[in-house]
Amino acid sequence: MKFIIFGAGLLGKSYYTLLKDKYDINCFADSNSKKHGTKLFDLPIIQPGEIIEKGLNVIIASNSHLEIAQQLYAMGIKEFYIPNKYGTADLTRVDLSEYGTIREKPNKICVIGHYNAGAVSNALSSNPYDDIEVVLVKDSKRDKEYYYHYLSSSLIITHSGERCGNKKSIELWHGFTIKTIFYMNKEENDRNLSDSRNEIFQEKSAICSMSHLYSIFVGYCLKLDFEKFVITGYPRNDMIFKSDGKRTLEKLMGPIKQRKILFYAPTHRDSFLTSNGNNAALISDMDGYNEKTFNDFLSKNDILFLYKKHTVQLTRPMFDDSDHIKEITDEMLHMNDMDLYEILNGVDGLISDYSSIIIDFLLTDKPIILTPLDLEDYSQTRGLMMEPYDAWMPGEIALEYSQFEQAVIDSLYGEDKFKKDRERLKRITHKYADGNSSQRVLALARELLELEDTNVRGNY
């Protein structure tokens, strides 16, 4: 079989290197007319319209895979291949011919979920409207059903800025940005993506927001007009109000005997090594930290310490599991078809640094402990929107292990000194604290699909 890689960008280059020894790749295709007639790895780059006449099997290797799948289908190409997983040379065959002619349903909405850590929006599957169909698919399983639901939907709800061709789309994004993103990011890799992200977000029919401050922050970081944002709240946060977190957590972890539960969720870092050669970023890096001492402390105070590594940064070791220290993994959540946000109201306190989960956790009205060990370096290399950090954050800041132990005792068993600070920050970061964000997002979708006469945006 002879193949063509659709996508002559960075991802196409990477996949060619992985696939070239296993598959007979003849050329590249790309929608960018400036690349037509040029070469990549000494192979010609052709325009998509030439694919059929060459009789080549298509491998889609692009972040714009949804848009490309729609483009291929419109050309009459109903079969293509998708790489199984980055780092491997295996392909998944997608054959849409068994569906016959796929037409957009005027009332169908496709929600594209990602990791089971607040980016799946299971909450959106609770659809209160009879005149719309809502289907949730997961980006981790790009099979024929995944692309069928995308192609047959008239509106797409995305989480990671996916391109949706000429379809109407609503962007949820990842969360409230405590740290800088895109044009405001001081790190070169993120800034290089800014123009592309700006273009994608400009194409969105609407961007969901949590508050006016959210719209200002994200709009500034992506150079977007304020009118692009619609304040609906985040669907994932509905689970904080409506799930039985403790019961759900026990389904995941088994019976919990401890009196208190702490959850540790550090943010993503491009590198754990600071500009000063210091890699102190996690609790286990704190001055004075000793694993046996920590376990003894947790046992003495009847605390279960749960932690989760960031989804895109899973290789850095943190702790050895014990009776009082347990890791929550993406695989555990995936195997149980569970979202992380379904358990959030089941813990007694959160520990984090710069993650957006801090803002979401405000809705529980439970204590937050801050551990920004690399604050100075992080602020200089990545940058913060919420600066100065200590003026914004509503919790005890612990930088050394002895401080951390005391912060845990004070937060779980002492006077709640930061309750008013949490309430203040919640009021300016969340317009809604009612567990009905999913309904508002779907109401917005109905308006965009012209299924409702009222101006939903105006009501927000």
C-alpha cells in the first residue's frame, strides 16, 4: 500500500520519521498553498485535490485532524488512517463508508473530551432539552465512531482549541488562568503557538467564560475581543455541586478509614529545573522533607494524602504509595469512566501552586494550602496573571516542610482563617456558583443552532 501524509507541519515531520520505515510514504499533502510544489524530506508536497488521482491512502498527521477529516469526506474520501499514539509506528484505520451518506443533523451537538481530569465534561451529557442531541466522544479514541459523530453534528464543543472547519463551535478551554498563556507567556514555545491559537479562537462561535475577570485575562493573553466570550461557567464544576464525592472516591480507591482527606494537584511545568539549577517544585522537594516523617505525620493526624501528577507531565516521581499516601492516575479514572471533578467535593482540602484547580476548588468552600516553592523562578520564566501571588491566593503559603505540616493542621483542624479570602476571590472569578453551567452552555448551543428565539448571550 502506498501512503500520503496529510499535514506538512511539525506533527507531519515527526510522524514521517516514525512511520517511514514501516509504510511506503510517497508524498505529503497540505492545505497551505505556500507549501505546494515544495518538498519535505525530499518528497513533494501536493494540494489535497491531487490525492484521489494519485490513488494514495491518507494518513492524517496534524492537530487539525477534525477539519482534515471533514475536508476528505467532502472530497469523497471516506477511508483514512490516524496514528495510534505518538511515539509508535502503528496506525488506526478509519472507514466511514458503512455509515452511508453522512449528513449533519441540525440539532446534534458533539462534545470532544480529553483526559479524565476536568477536560471531559461528563456533566454535559445530562441534557435537559428535548430538541437537541448531545454526544460525548473522547479524543483518546479516534475511531470511526469518533469521526462519524463529529461529521454528523452541526455544533462542536471543544476543550483544547480544536479546529472545526466550517462548523459552529463553542470553546471551553482548560480553566481560569493563574499563570500566563500564549502572547503573555514568557516561554518561547508557548508564544510561538500564539498566532495559530488566536486564529483558531477567532473562528469559534463563542468562548465560554467563568466571569468578567476570566474574559479579560484570556482575552488579553490571546488578543481576542471581549464580545467573543459568553459567561456560562464551566460544566466540569457542576460536578462539585451534584456528585457524591466521598462515595465516588471510595469506588475509585476502596474504603477510606482516615478522618481527613487532602488532595495534592501541582501544575504543569515545561521544566522542573529552574534557571538557577534548582529543581525544587514539589512537596517532596521541601527543605526538611522526609518520607517516613511525612507518613508518620499523616498517620498521627488521621489523614489520607491523595495526589495526582499533571496529565502531560507524568514521569517525575513524587511519592511512594503507603497506607496514608495514594496516587490517583489517569488510567484509574479512565478505567472507571470517572472524572476527577466528581471526587473534588469529597476531599477536605486542596494543595496546589499555580493550577487552575485552585479557582475551581473555591466552589467547595474548603481550605486551600499553597506550595509555590519555585515562585520567583516560575514568575520570571513563565509568568503569572495573578501577581503578586500572595495578594491573590486565599490560603496558607508553605515553602518549608515544617511550615507545611503546620498549615495542614491549621487548615484541617484549626480555625478557618481564610474563609473570607476564599469568598472574595470566588466572587470575582465565578459569576455563577449554582451547578447549572452545563445547562447554560447547552442553552448557548441551542441559540447558536437557532433553536431558541431568546437572546441567551444577553441573559448572561
